Amino acid sequence: PGSRLTPTGAGQDVGRSCILVSVAGKNVMLDCGMHMGFNDDRRFPDFSYITQNGRLTDFLDCVIISHFHLDHCGALPYFSEMVGYDGPIYMTPPTQAICPILLEDYRKIAVDKKGEANFFTSQMIKDCMKKVVAVHLHQTVQVDDELEIKAYYAGHVLGAAMFQIKVGSESVVYTGDYNMTPDRHLGAAWIDRCRPNLLITESTYATTIRDSKRCRERDFLKKVHETVERGGKVLIPVFALGRAQELCILLETFWERMNLKAPIYFSTGLTEKANHYYKLFITWTNQKIRKTFVQRNMFEFKHIKAFDRAFADNPGPMVVFATPGMLHAGQSLQIFRKWAGNEKNMVIMPGYCVQGTVGHKILSGQRKLEMEGRQVLEVKMQVEYMSFSAHADAKGIMQLIGQAEPEHVLLVHGEAKKMEFLKQKIEQEFRVNCYMPANGETVTLPTSPSIPVGISLGLLKREMAQGMLPDAKRPRLLQGTLIMKDSNFRLVSSEQALKELGLAEHQLRFTCRVHLHDARKEQETVMRVYSHLKSILKDHCVQHLPDGSVTVESILIQAAAHSEDPGTKVLLVSWTYQDEELGSYLTSLLKKGLPQAPS
Amino acid sequence: MDPECSRLLPALCAVLADPRQPMTDDTCLEKLLDWFKTVTETESSLLLLQENPCLVELLSQALKFQDVSSRILSFSLRLAGIFAAQENCFQFLQQGELLLGLFGEAGPLGLPAWNVPSVRSGWIQGLCSLAKHPSAEQFLVDCGAVDTIFSLQEDSSLFVASAASQLLVQVLSLSIQGRATPQLGSSDGDWPSCAQSIVGYLEESLRSGATPQITQALKVLTTTFGRCHHSWTEALWMRLSPLVTCLLEKDTVPTAHSLADLFLSMARSPTFGSSDCDLWVTLAQTLSCLSPTQAGPLALGILKLHVCPQALKTQAFDVLLQPLACVLEAAAQVPGSSGLPDGTGSNPTMADALLASTSSCAALLCQSLAHLGELQALPHSPRPWPQVLLLEATMMTLRFCSGSAVPISSVGGRLCGILASCIRVQRAALDFLGMLSQGTGPQESVTQVFAILLEYLRSPESSPTVLKKAFQATLRWLLSMSKACGSNNPDPHTQPFLRELFPVMQKRLCNPCWEVRDSALEFLTHLTTHWGGQPDFREALLASDVPELTQQLLQDPEAYVRASAVTAMGQLASQGLHATPSGPEHPGAKQKSLPQELLHILSLDSEGFPRRAVMQVFTQWLQDGHPAMAEDLEQFMARVFQVVSRDLDWEVRVQGLELARVFLAQTLGPPDCPYAVALPAATPPTSPAEVLRTLGRVQLLEFAFRALFDCDRPVAQKSCDLLLLLRARTAPGGGLQGAECNPEAVTVEAALRAWQAGEQGQPLGELVPEVVVAILRALDLEGLQATLAESSDHVEQSPRSLLQDMLAAVGALGGHEADCY
């Protein structure tokens, strides 16, 4: 028994999450993310450390995906259709619905810009999604006879969940990415006091107390509004789903309130489907959205229209959401090239960009960009970066640990230095061990499993009859027979056990021979023993039986002549296990010899 | 090295060496190393360092350990290794004692940074790059690196330990192969001192009794025998074999997996596999002393060997068959009558393992079924292959899982309880059952196979993943049956099976799970492709509601299903099997033909999959000369090209261009081939002018010219290829005269230039052939093709861009830290 954990991604980094955990012999992979900074196999976690354990489907009992971001699910089709995992994959229904859209979107971008090697196909994404089993919030799903999982609300993005993995009495909770403060669309993460043996928590903002997301949203609206007011165009490069919808709602509400007329466009054909999912999974959004849904559906946009390529040349202000999010191919890059030369325009990057993209270049302040054929594009438009990522900050992480009350904590998905600080804080405040393994490092946690045992009413009544009421502060010894049957443990009286199991009772007697120097006849020796014991054991019933033996409770003492030495008598002492203590005491007493008889 | 990169390098090195400059992106350092690796593959490292002294300064800076971050230290170690891989550069770095400082005992070993796995990993990778020449071996010995490599074998990081094990093999091989006379004996004196210390370490580890140490030593040996096939490996084995084989004598073998890997690696090596050594005896001994689960992979490995004694193969095959023998035994009325080959009778250990719990039973059966499946696919699968018994055992397993078996023995009863509804075993068994279709079986078995497949396809208990496997297995059996009987002789099993299959399919097409509906449609497409022309199949299909249901699924809420329905309908229509929604039973249905309905999907479906599927169907129909397309083809094509050119999904546009290519090829007719035998042509060859007029009428030219400047590169590339083909056939050097000075041509060229600049502009309108020819000649299609062959981000991904980005990031990163989604 015990848990073992090895991150192959997200160990002291914020890259591609992929954590292998073994709980009481069951192997589970937590998330299967990709790193968008590489174009080769380095984008995927190194699965060779799993495949060396034999066939993947035999080794892994299941894969769990916490949410739809690609750094948590991007390697899934590769893992299931190219590396060869053929077992079950668990995720929440919104993740199940949205995940293929993002995978497909990313695949399209990868193929579109070309030069990507070893990438999965559309058919592979579909085949992978067919292996998914949906897990609803707070529903316990039995993976097999021993392994069960349960999902809790994590905030962060639509459908994000924390997962409890339980095998027998051992359990591990994996938070994925979560947010402890509700935002405009989503509620706060919540978990019950499940007291897991291990809590694996993300630690992106391990040392940060973040300003509220509302401030960032206000700032965003202000910037967009100012640009539009002065007749400029705003480009917001996004990935098809996720942040795009959040920002759409934000702008839609703002446009409505301010009665703005500048058009807002969304460049991909995916809006409809994305919005459909936000509507379908309305129960996963926050209370406010759910309440107002009856009067007005937030996802039915009045101001946001589908984009046509011809619109980019239209005069006057406009806001355009275009994919891909890092300006590395396709529509968003084309619009950027058109608008970059005009200082009235603005590009807002609502997420991070990896090196090797135009997005990365402009965010690092480069304003003269080399284009194909040694052409130079001068960027005069304003460039803004806004992080809308919704992770728990240091306070939130501590709050979650307080809620779940784990025995051990393990930090992933963060930077080493920040983790180190949080680790100390957690250890001080909660007096639990906190770990922060790097990728490839294994943490082993021995656990002392607590096994629930049922007690029979008869046995309890007998204890009660002895007069003492149960007291939680004063544990006391209770004797009974433990019956283990069909993974159930019950403590019953020995009589009941015999009856239930159909067994006959056997008596177990201990015997011992004690040699006494006594030349007298056996009967006389016995008499002397009787008198000696009678004088010492005043509280016990000492009897001299007609057959010449002496009894003290269940202890039987008989005397016999020594076969070789007539001056020695052999005392045969025997007793039952109930009188073991008394039996041992008597034997030692007799071994000391008898008092001299009065002559 | 690109002079521009060389110019940027000093500034970058200064930034990297400056501990106050934050570097947040590790990928940049990785990419920088990739670049240096590429550069040193073609250029002299020594020259590189001499021309760029900043690089040596950067490495020297790394020696001031307290000032350097762990990531820069790790980077420097790896970089130094890359340079020192060339012997003259190694000597150069040695003169400055740089290498000793970085990799020696005075290096990072004793520092706090050594606790960071990436530093240890960098140290190993640096040495891995460096250990390529004889000077390196002496260096490793002198600087005490070998002892550090030993200690890293048990590193807390799997990545570090694994890399350290690879490095140890490399050093061992370098040490021995660098020697003049590689004749090695059992005495220590025969071995070079470095190799001797490695062998001594391995001996000590194997003797230690500690599982992690033994495992690591076995891994080193496995890699050694896998990589090095020289005679010295035999001498190495002679020294170590007593220590290794005595591991097998323990009651439970703690390192079974690693031992099996080692023996298999040896068996695959030409040094051991062909020689007359005790390896086969050891393998046989290992097979018999491992637990059933541990023995499986070893048995499979043995059966995959090209050279191996038959007796050992038989023993290995028995191991794989045993779980299934147990299943047969459990189902048999008379104990011991499993019918499997002699010696394959179920053994008590196996039975115990199977009956212990659902997990162990499922694990064993799944492993055995998967291994047997792998064997079945091999060209040299074991002979005799007990096809009938394997069929029976697999079907029995499936019956145990579904609860349809009637067990007579108590073991059978227990197995029934353990396997009831076990999806994992159901999937594995159906996979294997499908694979067994490759072999032949008696009529009776085949009938039973179809019965059990039908049972699973019909059962409401079958999960979507099980159903998918059942569909796949059914398809494989149907294919194999038709292959066995030949296309003209209908197989006796198929007809009755099909009659029962289609009502089941009807149900599955209405299943609430999209996964099931989709798998059923994919299955239907395959069936129709293979048997659409057979009267039996047509009769059974048309007698069912499957075609109508498929058509209804064109409106499915799930895009994947809609796309599969489009493909299935396309295939049904190709074979004349689709339903026509007319008559009193469809009063509300508009009398829309299938092509019109698909065109409607192409125009209005909000998702790419169905639209892409429609384009594939149209292309297929056009290629096959489907009657639906022949009817007013030009008008239909014009409509399709008009719709597809506006599609937001670039893959749909690419499909559109593929359709255009087929149309163009058909319009042009076969190319003139000087070697072709002149055949009487069915249609007279069309003149280039006529071709161009046709293409203009169907809007193909407008679509292709517009696509040439599409922002999505594959679209532009496809269009470029298409126009090159068109130019070659209609406007070669001579032929049709262009109209370069024609004012219309000037207007069109202006429009194209505007498109190229990313503007949309007005449609081109009707183009006269002469203008088209002029444009085709004026366009630099070859140049465009070369540009489009590169990735759209090749400029951003270039080394120069990398260096610029790293430098630019320095000032910018303070504001916003590394973020994530």
C-alpha cells in the first residue's frame, strides 16, 4: 500500500501537465498536455518511461483530464492513437465537448503553418474522443472493482474539475488548474473535507496575491473603448474557444451598456458551436449567469457578427477576434499585417505567446518585423498584453488545503522558486509534509491505511453490560473475533463467530513440568502444594480434588514420581489461555520450591 | 554561421552570463542548443569558438557557480559538450581547463545547484556529447567523472538516472573499443582500467541484493548488449553471468521485468543470438520461474526472435496460451479436456492468478489476448497455430463477460462472476477475435463467431467502446469470409448474418450516444464500399430502414455524426442504394435530391467536418462519373466552387481545389504522351481555348486565382499546383497566344496584385481565354511554389529570429512574467 507520484510534465514548471500517480497499486495518468513552444516530439511528454513498463493499456488503469486547455489535454490523441493507449479516459461533460474543438483547432493551425512533424489527424482526435467517459460533478465513478474517481468544481474554465482518486481507504486529490474566487462567468472551486492522503495542487501563482480579474477586465474595456472612439481598429488574436467567449461576453455587455455602434466580428466559424456549449453547460457557470439566463441568454450576442475576409478593409473602427491566438499563421496574422502600420489601431494579446511566433515578438517590444522575402513590417499599432488566466493565488491555495485537510501536499504546475516559498508556508501552517518534485522525480508516500471494521451488537451490549459507557477520550481494550469476508471486516464475540462459521470450539491448554526436591510420597507433595498455594492465593479458589490433583481456577496441578530420581517429584501444571497470566505466575512460584514443612 | 547571427551572439552571451537578467523561457535555451548542434555538424567547433570568443567567455562565466542560475549552468554544460565533441576543440577547451572546471570534481558537484535535476541532467548530456573520442576517455578518468556517473545511476530523477545509465554504456564502449587489441578475459588485468571500474561497479550492484541497484545494473547491461555487438560484450557476459543467473534462484524474482529485457536484448544481439551459449537454457529457466504476468512479455519477445530453438518457442507459446487454456478448462464439462496442445493444460498457478480477483484476471487475459494478437499478425507466427481452440477460448471469454455462458464447473462459475460485464476484457477479446479472422476455421466455428458478434452488437449492455470493437471485428470477419469464397461465390454465412445485422444496425443508428451512431455509420460505409455491388447485400440493406436512417442522420446534432452520415450517404449513392425521400411516407420532405442536400450542408453547416466530408463525396463522385454529377455538371460545379471559395475552413477550401483539380483533369482529357499507343479517343480532344472557357463558366478560375493568395498556406499551395498544371496544358511556350497588352489583362493583374496584398476586391467576372493565358504566363508560379513550400513561420523560427527574440525579451520580461492559460 501507499502512493507514488512522478510528474513527467508540470514538475517545477508550467509546461505540459502530465503526472503519473500510483494509488495502492492502481496507475492513473493525470492530464496529458502538450507544450506549444516546440514543433517536434518535445512538445509531448516523454512517455517512454511508461512504455518501459510493458503495454500501456495493461499498465495504466485510466487517464483523467482536468480541463480543456491544451497544456492539459493536447497530447491526448497522440497518446491514445499514436503511442497506443487503448483504455478509458475520464473528463467532465463540458471538457468532453470542448476538448475536441480545441484539439482540432490546434491541429488545423499546425498543418496550416506547415513544418510540423508527427502530428495527429482529425480522425485520430475523433477516435480518441470515443474512448472518453464523462464524469459529472460529485458523481462517484467506479473505474473497476477497486478504483473510483469523483469530480469537484474547479472554476478556472468551463468544465474544469478537481478529481479524487480512491482505492480502498487510500485517496489522492488532483486539483488541475483552479480558481478560488468566482469571476464573471464561473464560480469558485470547492471541495469537501475529504481528507485525502495526498493533495496534488497547482501553484502557478504560489507567491502572488492577484488583483481581481475585474480590474483587468475594466482595463481591457477601457483600452478597447478608447481605440474605437478614436476611430482605430482592435485585433484580439484568440484560440477558438475559452478566453474568446469570456471576452465576447465582456464586450457584448459593454457595447449594450454604452450603446456603442462599432462592429465586433469573430473570425472563425466556431463561435456558434462554442456558444452552443456555453449554453448547454449553463449549470457549470456561476450563479449570476444562471439566474439571468431566464431573462437574457448571455451567449446570444447581438453585437458580435461573423467575420468575412472583406471586412478587414472596411473603413472606420471595428473589433475583430481572430485565430490563431499567437499570430503565427492564418487569419489573425493576415489582419495584423494589414493593420500594423496604423498607430490608431491596437492589438490586444489576451494570453501568452511562445517563442517563434509574431505574438512573442511584438510582446517583447520588437517593432520592426522581418517578413517573408526580407520584407520589413513596421509595427506602429499599439500592442497590449493582458493576462486573463484564472488561477488560485497563494491565499486561494492555502484555503483549498484548509478545506480538504490532506495528510500530505504536493505542488505541481509552478516555478521552483515560488514553490519553495509556498512549501514552507504550507508546512508551517498545516503541519503536513509538502513535496515539489521536478519532472522525472518520484515521491513515495507510505500510508497507514485505516480499515473500517463493523462491530456486532451483541459484543457491544456485552461491553455495555460491564457498566462502562463508551468514552471517546478513554479508549479501552475490547476483545472479540475478527471475521474478514468479502472485503468486509466485522468484530464479533467468539461464540457468534463459531456459530456463523459453523466451527467447533477447541480448548488450548499450556502445560509445564516443574521438578521439586521432595522425597515424600506424591499425595503428601500434593498436599504441601495445596497448603502453600492456599496461603498465597487468598483471592482465588484453590481446591484439592479427590483424585489427588490441585486446581486453581482452570489450572490443574498433578504430582508424579521421577522415573530415575526417587528424591524428586515432577509437578505437571496445565492451564487454559484465559488463565495464562496466573498459570505463568504459579509455575514460577512452584519453581522456587515449597516452604519447609514444620517438622 | 550566418554573419547576422554572429553579430548578435556577443550581446546574447552577455545577457546569458548576466545573473541579473531574468530568462523565463527554457524553450529558447533548448532551441539555441539545437542550433549549435546543427552548426557544429557542418562547421568546425574550434573555428566557431575562435571566431566568436564570446562563447568561451560564456562558458568561463559558468565556472563562477555562485553567480550563475541553474538553467544557465545546465545550458553551459550541454553547450560545452557539443563543442568538445570535436577532438581539436576538446583540446582547445582543455587548455583553458574549462572542461575540468565544468565537469571535474571542482565543478558543480558540491554546490547547491547540483540538487537541481536539470543541472545533473545537463552535466550528463554534456558528457554524452563529449565522450566521442579517445582523449575524452582519459579526461573522464582523470576528472573522476566515472564515480559521479556511478552515483547518478540511483538518482532521484528517472530522467537523470536513465541518462546516466546511457552515459555509462557509452563510456564503457569508448573505453574498450579505443583499445588496440580488444581480447578480453576474465581477469581484471585484461580490461582497460576505466572499463574495469565500470565492470566492478556492475558486479557490486548485482551482488548488493538491493532491487533498485540490481535493476539499474541490468538496464546498463541491456543497453550495452542492445547497442554494442562486438566480441567484448561476450567477455563481459562471461564475467557477469553467474551474478545475473543467480537472481533467478530466489523464490520471487524482484527484477523480473529488467531480467527479461536483458535476456531478450542478448537474444537479439548477433553476438549471442548466433553463438552456442547457455542463453537459451537461461531463457527457458526464466520463463518457468516468473509469475504468469511477468512471463507474458518475455514469452512474446522470445516468439518474435528470428533465431531461437524450437523447444524454447514451444515453451513460450504455452505460456501465452495458458490463460486461455484455463478459460477453456473452466468451460469444459470434463476437466483436462481443454483440447489445447499437450503441456498447455492450465496450471494451478495460472488458475490461482485468474481467480484471485477481477483485476488480476482481467490483466492476465488482456495481456495474453494482446500478445497472441501481436503474434497472429507476424509473418512467422508459431506453427501449428491452434486456430480453432483460440477461437473457442476467445468466444468463451466473451460469453463469460456477457453472462451468456452456462458454466458447469465451479471454476467456471467463479470466472463467470469475475468477468461479468468486464469491459476491458470484452474489448481485448473482440480485438483478438477480429484478428483471428486472418486464419481459417471450420464452418461451425465461423457460425458461432457471427453469433457472438451479433450478440454483442445487439446487447443493450455493450458500451460504446465495446460496440466499436464489435463493429471492427465483424468487418474483419466479413472481409475474410468474402476473400475466402471469392467475390463471385457468396459466402453461406454472410447472407443470414446480414439479414440479422441490418435490424441491429437500425437500432445502433438511433443510439443516444454519438459514439455509437458514428461507429455504426463508419461500419456501414465500409460495408457498402466492399459489398455494395453484391445482390445479397443490396437486398438485405434495402429491406431495412438503414438508408432512410442514414439520410436522417445528415441532420444529427453532433458534427462528427453528420460528417460520417455524409460519407455513408455518398457511398450508398455511389452504389445506387440511397433512399429517395418521396412518396406519401415523407409528406413534409422537400423533394431535394441528394446532391442538392449535400450542397445545402456545404453552404450552411456550421462545422467543418460535414462540409469537408461533402467535398470528399463530390470529388469521389466526379472521379467515378456518378450519374448525379453528370446531370448539368457545369451548373452544379459552378455552384459548388462559388460556395466553397467562401468557406471559412481552409481545409474545405483545399478540398474544393482538389475537386477543381479532378474537374480540370477531366476537362483537359488525358495528357499527350509521345509513347502512348494511339487509341481511338472516345471524345475528340478539347482545344485549350475551349477548356479555359469551360473553367471560366464553372467559376473555377476565379476560385483558383483567389485561392492563390489565400492567407492559409496549404490552400495557396494547392492552387499554385493547379494553376501550374493548367498553364502547362493550355499555355505552353507555343500554343494559344496571350494578350499581355490587353486592357482586360491589365485589370485582372491589378486585381491579383490587390489580392496578393490581402485585399478582397471585386470578382474577376468572365475571363476570355487569351487573358487567362496572359495572366498564367505573367504570374511567377514557380517562385510562389518555392515560397509556399516553406512553413508560414519559417522566418520567426529561424536562428536569427531566435537570437533577436532572446535579446528583445530581456527588456520586456520585467513587466509581465511567464504566464500560462
